[in-house]
Amino acid sequence: MNKKQMTQTVSIFATFVITGLLMILVPHRIELVQPATEAALQNSLPLIGSAMMGAGIVFFLFEMTRLERERISK
């Protein structure tokens, strides 16, 4: 298994997970002047963050499977 590929995969996964967590948690901590905008952010950003976390997990699993297949075929 190539160390560069593993490092790249883990860093992309960590980026997706951290970004997703921030999108889930931050909208509830901010206070905006316009309540409609605040409500829209609180309703939409957690859904997008959840999707990003899911995408990160799927990406990680696909890459680990691909790297394992490459290791076996060598």
C-alpha cells in the first residue's frame, strides 16, 4: 500500500468529516440580524453537512477497497 495514497485518502476523509461537522454545529451557534436567514441556515446547513459526512465515509470505504485490491493484485 502506497503511503502517499493512504495519506491523501485519510486527509480527504478528515476534510469531509470536519467540514460536515462544522456545517451541522455552527448554524446553531450564530446569531444573525435577519431571523429568516438564520432559520434558513439552521434548516439547510445541517442537512448538507450530514450529506458531506456521508460522502466522506463512502469515499473512504471505496478508496480502502481499491487500495486493498491493488495490494492483492501485486
